[in-house]
Amino acid sequence: MTNSSQPLRLLAPLTNPGYRSLWAASTLSLIAFWMTEVAAGWQMRLMTDADPLLVASVYTTIQLPIILLVIPAGVITDLVDRRQLMIWANLWLCLTICLLAWLLMSGRITPLLLLLCLPLISVGQAIRMPGISTLIPDLVSNDQIPAAVSLNSFAQSGSRLLGPALAGVLVAAVGVGSVLAVNAVIMALVVLLFWRMRYVSDLATQSITVRRFAGSIGEGLRFAASTGWKRNILVRLGTLFVCLAAVPALMAVRFDDSTTYGIMYGCFGAGSLLGLLVIGQLGHRRLDRRLTGGLFVCALCIMMLGSTDIPAVAGPLIAATGASSVFCSNSIMVAAQMQLGSSMRGRGLAFVYAVGTACLASGGLLWGAIARATTPGTALATSGFCLLLLLSLTHRLSIADPGGQLAEPIKEASS
């Protein structure tokens, strides 16, 4: 394949009208979510005089409900019409963001009330996460899945670039409450996009009973426990996220003004976009090698980030962290989506999200506590060192099914 045809291969899924709508809706929803997270973190900083543990608790509080709900949400996506589920999930996000915006604008918000409202937003996000991912293979052909996953990752990284940077500027200009009001309008547009999306489900909608629901979760647990490549995906994802959590959790206390905070958050997204431009040309070859290399670079960047809070130096380091981390997460998601069957896809991806968010939430709280006891720089350097140590212990764990379609390229890469 010629070099000129590589970008066309990456963009091929966008020729499908259903996938175009999904991609646009996912991008807008993520922009609103990142803007909400940044705005909430800055509001907590303002209310608590930049207490590292309380600011980091915003990140943990957002992730915690996802841990508890993403697996049940994955079960539901395997039982009902996925497009309808996304309509209701994004409508819930719109309403809960409206509630938080009203509390801020009316002056009723407190640190405790903020921490109580954020989990309500996370309920919609927990349902949205497996729903978006399970829709992708329903809307594109199997040979387009790697490109579709990369485009979805591109949307996530692009939103992480645009959302925080936009939030930082708007917070400084019009305040946190106005940022949340804008996010509510964006979520309303997302609901409309899903409403108009072309999609025909290949799964019959089933009634959800307690027995069927519990049986579906049990089936997913047995699958995860008995499948080697699935266990390896969860272990390697966990080692990344528990250490990477230090970067977003401590961002608001590492930099002194909202604009710089938003720009630094945006640097992470910019690095992720750069990484995805490379990933889009790689398809699904050598996922194990890509994952190990990404983890190594990510660990080094986080360690170096702990030694500086100068934006001109920290920005490139954060961008490199974003690029390397997206190499890791993209490798894991491509492996999962290409190896999970349609009937198990919702639950399988839900387990991936549950482990990832659990590690993000616990990691954010852990590094926030360490930062309070020492300094944010020490906490960042320690997290990078821990990631390097965990990599040395887990680098031989393959994320490919030995008898599956990913096995041959990975074996060649490891020989």
C-alpha cells in the first residue's frame, strides 16, 4: 500500500453515515466532559485554597461511579438497543450538568456539594463508555475496526486538547458556571445526533430480569477469569492507569492560573493526537511491542515532569506523556475490540473500562495524598518510577489470543 493511501485507510470508516454520526456525537460529548472535569477541578481549587488532596478528589469522585456502574452498563448494552441507550445516557448527562451549573450560578455550591454532584454526571458517562465502543463494530466492517478505533481515539484526544484549553479560557473570562452551561447545550446537541443516527441493531432486544442480568455478569466474569489474553489486558491497563492518574489529578495544583492549567491539559491532548497520527498508519500489527514501548516512554516522561513546573518545559513533557499513553490505550482497545465477539463485547469492554477507571480513581487519590504529605513534584516522580517498575514485571504478558487473528504479528514482533 502506498503512502498516499494510508490517510484514506484511516478515514475509511467515515464513509459510513452511521459511524460519522457516532464519531461526531462522541467527539462533542467528550469535549463537554473534559470541560466539566477541568471546570470542577478549578472550582475546587478556588474553594479550598488549592488543597492537593481535595483537588485530586474531584478526579477520583468523577471516576468512582464509573467503576461501580460500567460493568452493569456493559451488560445492558448487550441486551438492549444501543442507540436508544446512548440517547438516554446523554440526556442524563445534559440534565445533571444543568443542575451543577445552576448550583454554581446561584452561589449554592460548596466543596461537599460539588463532590456529591459529580457522581451524578459520572452515571451517564459510565453508560456512555461501553455503549460507544460496542457500536463501532456494528457500524463498520471488520477490516475497518482498527481505523475506526483510531478515529475514536483521535476524537478522545482531540477533545482532551480542545475541551480543557477552551475551559481554561472560558473560566478566566466568564466563570465556571458559564462553562457548565455551554456544556449542557453541547450535550443537548449530542442527544439530537444520536436521535438522527442511522443504525440497525443486529441483536434482539431482551427484557432485563434480575436473573438474566446477574447471569450475564457472571458469564462475563468467568470469561475474563478463564481467558489469558483478557487477564493480561486488564493487568497491563491497570499498571498504566494507576500511575498515569497522577498527571490529571495533580494538574490543578501544579500550575497557578486557570489559563495555564487549561493549556497544560490541552498539551496532553495535543500529544495524544500526534501519537494517533502515527498509530493510524500501523493497523493492528505488533500490539505487544507498541504497548511496552509506550509504557516505557510514558514512565520516563512522568518522572521528568516531577522535576519542573515551568510551562515551557512541562508542556512538551505532558504532550509526550499523552502520545505515549495513547499508544498504550489504543493497543489495548484494538486488541479487545478485534478479539471480543458481538454477544460478549459490551461486557468485555465494560471490564476493561471498570479496571481502567478503578485504577484512575485509586491512583488519583493515592498521588493526591502523597502530594499533600510531600510535594506534587515528588508524587509525579514517584508515579513515573512505579510505572517503570511495574513494566519490568509485566512486559512479557501478551494481549493477543494465541490462536486468534492478532497472534501471528505479535509473535513475529516478540521473536
